[in-house]
Amino acid sequence: MKNGRILFSLLLLISIKSFAQEFDNDSVVVNNNLEFKPTALILPGVLIGYGVVGIESDGLKFWNAEIKEELNEHIDEKLTVDDFSQYAPALAVYGLNAAGVKGKHNFRDRTTILLTAYTIMAASVTTLKQTTKILRPDNSSANSFPSGHTATAFMGAEFLWQEYKDVSPWYGIAGYAVAAGTGFFRMYNDRHWFTDVVAGAGIGILSTKCAYWVNPWLTKKLFKDKQTQATSMVYPYYNGEQMGIGAVFNF
């Protein structure tokens, strides 16, 4: 499993790089509104671009096959931890707030941001899955690209980072470690190619950044009275493989 550890380390390195580049500039002064910076597009753009190029690139397809072969040699049984770990970083934000560790936004605003990020992410993942029709490594279906689980996990990790980077960077590091693990297990369980996971990571990160960028405008449109708090919200979700209905309540 040496190569497996290398892959996990690579995913974690990508994760750390995504928020380390902005930590020095943004961690000292608390600013609830994340300002748009063109440089913030670089890393997710590269990750998504790598995945898109991998759809047709023989070299990247060969690398995908090599990774699959290496992992398959060491798989004794599938571990479905990724079905649950994909949600852990986002849920951690609400868990920390419930434990008294306050993040950057109140319940209404952070929930609006999360739902916006999820909508962007789910729409992007679903559209790409339906248009690219890439066969999964286990030949189960032709909706491999990109990885919805990985996109969900990295969306939540970026959400956790943005909410708690001014409290401690370790919350974000932990969230991104879980996201990297989710991506690794999607490959370990023979459900996704490496390019699927890399692109999913980029989509998840970018979706959350976009949600923070549009949040000031969206908040003004949705909550014209700043003193009015949303008491409940029901919404559908789809991550490319699973559908359901979620609900949030503010007491």
C-alpha cells in the first residue's frame, strides 16, 4: 500500500495548498465576507482542468489505470466509510457551534452559504456526469466523472476552513484531511478514477468559494429585514448518486 499512502499524501498536499495560500493574508483580521480574489481560482481551476484533460489524455488514462491496478492488488474488502465521511466536514461546523466554538457566521448565514455551495456543487457534478458518461473503474455505471463524494467532502472542508480559520487553522486542516481520505477511499473502493477525484476536489472547493462570494448579495435578496431570522428550510439534494430531502430548523 505504499502507493496508496503516496496518493493520500498527494490529496492532502493539494488540500493544504488550497487554504495555505490565503491564510497569511486573511487570518489576522476577521472579515465575515470573503472578498473575491482572482488567485483563488488558480488551484480549483487547475484541479478541474486536470480532470477534464484526463477524459481524453492517453497519458492520464494510463496513470488512472496504473493507480487502479495498484490499489486493486491490495483490496481485501471494500470500506464504505466514504459514504459517511463526505458529510463530516460540513457537519463539523454545526457541531462546533453547538459545542460553543463560534464560527464566522450565525446559523442563518452559514446555512445559506452551505445550501448555495451545495447547489452549485450538485449542479456542476450532475451536469458533468450526464455529459461525459465516463465508465466507472468497477464497470458498474457510466457516471464516474467527477466524484460526487469527493466534491461534497471538499465543499464541506472549505466551508469548515472559512468558518474557523480565524479561530484555529487546525479545524480546516482536519476537515481537509477527512476530504482527502474520502477521495482516497473512492479510488480504494474502485468507484472512481484519480482524475475523477481530483476534479471533484476542485469543484467542491470552488463551489464553496463562490457561495461566500455571492453571499452578501444573496443575503440582501433573501433577508431584506436583517432582524428576520429564517425558522426553517427544506431543500432537495442530489450528489450524482444519491437523492433525498434535507431540512434545517432554527429555534
